[in-house]
Amino acid sequence: MAEKKEKAPKLADPIAASYEISTQEMIERSHKLGVETIFDRAVSMKPCNIGIQGICCKNCSMGPCRLPLPKAGIVGEDTRKGLCGATANTIAARNFARMVAAGAAAHSDHGRCVAEVFMSAAKKETDAYKIKDVQKLLQVAPHLGVDVTVEEDGEVKDRDVDEIALEVAEVALNEWGKSDGELLYLKRAPQSNYEKWEKEGVKPRNIDREIVEIMHRTHMGVDQDYKNLIKQCTRCSLADGWGGSMLATDLQDILFGTPYPLQSEANLGIMKEDHVNIIIHGHEPVLSEIIVAVAQSQEMLDYAKGKGAKGIQLGGICCTANEMLQRHGVPTAGNFLQQELAIITGACDAMVVDIQCVMQNLANVAKCFHTKLITTHPIAKMEQENVIHIEFNEHYALEDATRIVKMAIDNFENRGSDVLIPQHKATQIAGFGVESIQYHLGGTFRGTYYTLNDNIINGRIRGVAGVVGCNNARSRHNEVHIKVLKELIKNDVLVLTTGCDGITAAIHGLLTPEAAQVHCGPGLAEVCEVVGIPPILHLGSCVDNSRILLAATEVVKAGGLGNDLADLPVAGSAPEWMSEKAISIGHYFVTSGVYTVFGGSIPTSGAPVFHDYISKELENVYGGKWDVEPDPIKHAQLMIAHIDKKRKALGIDKARERVLMDMASRQALEV
């Protein structure tokens, strides 16, 4: 009997797989070298048609219960049930809730780690970390109920900064597990939003409790009402956006410095053949901050030259990249789907990973090259033998970082001759935040978001979009991101971005002021030219979506555009989402009052009643709702239509006459 021949593995078509040329080049190189990547696996492995619709339940061992797909135009009762009788709505809601819980846990555990390092710095237990931004500390402290002044002998005096820092650390850490009360940061939202959450009974009590309660409610035989499950999703996601993520951002700013705009570069072309290339990847910046400092030290530069290198080139992947970019100008080597490709260049001497969005296949790719793959977090190890684990400890951060950088330098000598770095990179202006947007669009004359609001009211800026999130190998890499972004700015919508969307925008040249004249409508182009900003403002990493919430809150405070986040001409988008974090982010934007569109699909379509609840009825409760649209142009147009609807409701849908102000008019303004 003849032996059965194995079929050749299916390989990705480089052009069909990615919209970006250096990625196409590296996919082609991977095929020549016989190295499998995520792009190839996406071709050979198709998603489960039932699971993608959210109607597969595996929460007990009687399952998995895979419900049949819904029939079009179901009239009357939906009779589909699992073994226990759980309906499609219950199963989809439970699955959705568990995604919210996992996403909130990921962001909030990141925040907890930062808070613990902050506590060590406040107690002066480590030489590696010190408070860099005292002003931000003084701004944040009152929101946590920490006084920055004290009254002595009838006189108000400033409190000692060390005392304030220690109390902030204690109060912040308590937000994860306090026994009573509510999250303190909820009151940073507009009063109308806070009152809405209070009325609906969805104010988070503490961060950890809301995550645990979702896991309890979704256990077999507990919560079987999709509306009640979504209520708990709301508590949990708000605990992420207005809790763990916001605390992470604030404490990182205090420890490492509040970002301000700077210039850098993006794409795989930032790597250098004659330098030691270290790629930092993940989401938690506490160790990477020290790696940057060590790699830039004269001692390490001399050590590298002694090994034959001309210097050390740092580059970043995913949100660790964004953290290092916005504070230090470290160039971004790529987004989520480019992580394997950085090693395939043959020039990556070490890839240092922490948590989240780190593919296990990196270990298999690294085996094919000289690259040292180093894990650094106690909760994120890999089973492969070629992976080195150097566990981060804030008390020995300098020693750990030095060991890692030296290991990369020593490995430079082991690099083979087959190196191919794509010669594609772009300039980017990044590092924006609530404070810098206020300065650029408000200036010292007003010191508020007045100028931004004024330009929205007069129509030069049509509205604001928050476009965030991952890449997804089920769609053409980068394409949906870029087409959504270009359609928005072409229609005078100012974009705030974070995460891999920010990296993608940078790679495609959209994060420079010059991009406004090429891609923007006349109103937004004019504002960008006058102010000198890009039409897309990069606000940082995934947890820094909290900056978008606070920027929107500042717009409400500046006046003229309503009293609630739901009143604003704003919309949210995650064009190529793929992680559970994205579902948590999406839900806290929706329940904060923001219309939010996801690309691809969300795992709710198999339960039409539940899907209608989150995509229609939620708007009546919170002012925001979910929507799904895979086509990038239609996706952006849905956002623009919503922005126009809000402009009409505010009575600003007609262009306002432009008036040249003389000195008397200026003097009449309240300053």
C-alpha cells in the first residue's frame, strides 16, 4: 500500500496578509527560511463558526454545548438551549461577561503592579525608582482624597511631598480590595455620568470584587438573565476604565514622567545591522524603564563597542513600545502582528517580554535564529527550553536590567550573516496626553479645552474619535486601521489613538503635522497647521485609554457641548480588535456614553435578542451603544453619522460665521 503523502502546509500570501510593505517582505523571507508565522496559521486554521457567534458554552463538564446557529427571522420564542437549559442569550452574555472580566483583570493587574512599585518608591525601598513628576502627584492626590496642604497654627502650608506620595500609594492600592465604599476616581467623570451610574446601581465597589463577581455569576447555574449579567459587566468594565487603567496611567506618569510630544520613528526599519538590537515587548513598563536607562549608559555603550557593535538600538513592540516611546522617544519596531517578524530579520539580539499579547510561537521562531528570548514576569513564562527567565523584582531592577542588556550585547557576536532588515520606517510625533492637548489646543491664554470646543462648535473640527486596539490576523494586517483613520480625518474628525492603532498610524506616516495637509479635510487641516499638531494624536498604551476618558471630561468642563459624555460629538472604534481587553475597553466606553464601533465581529451575533440589547437598548440607559462593521469605510461613516447626530442635537450642525476679533472684543472675554 502506497504511503500517504503529507500535504504541504498552507502559506500566507504576503500581499493578501498585510497592507504594509516591510511586513510583506518579512513574510516572504519567513517562507524562504521555512519559519512559520501567525500569518501562515491564519490561513490553515479557520475559526469555529459557532464559537465566533458566542453560543458555545463550556462552563461545566456536561458541555461544551454548541447551540445551532440562529435561523434568520426567528419569530416567537428562541427554543435553542444547552443541557442545563441555558438559552442562547444567557450563554452569549456569560461568554461576553467573562471576556470583560479577563480584560479588566489584565489591565487592572498591570495597574496593581505599578502601584506596588510606586509604594516601594514612596517608602524609598529602591534606588531604581523615584517620583519624577511632583506636579502630577499633586494633581492626582485630591482625587484620591489625599490632602496636599495642612493647616498649622492657623496657616495653610504645603505638605511634605514624601508624605503625600506614601498616602497616595496606600489609598491607590486599597482601591483593588477595600471592603466598603466605591471607586474614588468615579467622581472624575462629569457629574451627569456619575449620577447615571448611581441611579443604575453600577458604581464599582472595588476593582477585584467586580472581576470575581463576574466569574461567580457566570458559573453554571448562577446568573441566567442577560440584562443582569450586562449590569455586572458594566460595574467591572468601569472598574477597569475609571479604576485600574486610570490608576496605572497616573502612577506611571508620576513615577516615570508625564509624556509630552516628541519625535521618533516607527517600523521594522528602525533596527540597525551594526548595532545591538534589543526589542522590548509587552505592556508593563516598570522593568523596561530601567532597561532604557541602562542601555543608554556610557558603561553599556562602551561594552557594546568592545564586542564589535557601534551602539545599542532599542525598539519596542505593542504597548511596552508605546510606554517607552511617549516618555523616551524609543522607536516602535512594530505592532502585535509584527512581533515574530522582528526576530526573522536575523538582527534581533534579544527580545525582552513582560505580559500580555506575547505569542508563545516567539520561542519557536527564536530557535531558528540567534535571538535570546527573555521572559521577565512571574505570571508569564513559556514552556520551551530555549526561553530564558529573569524574574523582575523592583528592589533589584538595576541589576536585572544590567544582566539583560549585557546578555544581548554578548549575543551580538553570535549573529549570523543572513540579516535582512526592511528599509522602511516613518517619522512620528507622539507623547500626547490630557495636559499637552490642553496646552496645544487651549494654550496659556485660556488654560482649558476652550479652543478645542470652539473649533468643534464652529465646525472646523467636526468631532473627535477615539480609535484604539489591536491587530487581528483574521483581517488584512493594518488595512482596516488605516482606511478608518483616513476616512475620519478626511471628514474633519480629530482622532485620539492608543495601543497598536497608534503604532499602525505611525508606520503609515499619519502621526506628523505634515500628514494633515495631505489627508485631512479643510477645517481639521487648518487647525493642525495653526497649532502644529498631527491630525491623529497618539496618547500611549492600552491602559492610557483612560486619557481619552479624561480628555472627553475636560471637553465637557470647558462648556458649550453638553453636560454628559453622551452629549459630545465623539465616537469610539476598535478596527481590528482581538483581545479580551478590547471588550472591557469597549464596554466602559459604551457605558460612559460613547457610541463604539468594532471591526470584524463580536461574539454576540448568535444571540440576536442579546445582541440587540447591547447594540440598541443600552443607549437608552447610558447614552452609548455597541455597533459592528467590518468594512472600514462604512465603519468610519457610522462614526461620522453619529457625530453629526450629536452636532444636530447640540444645535451646532450649521457652520458658524467667522468673526475677526479686535482688541476690544478680546478684552471683553473672561480670562
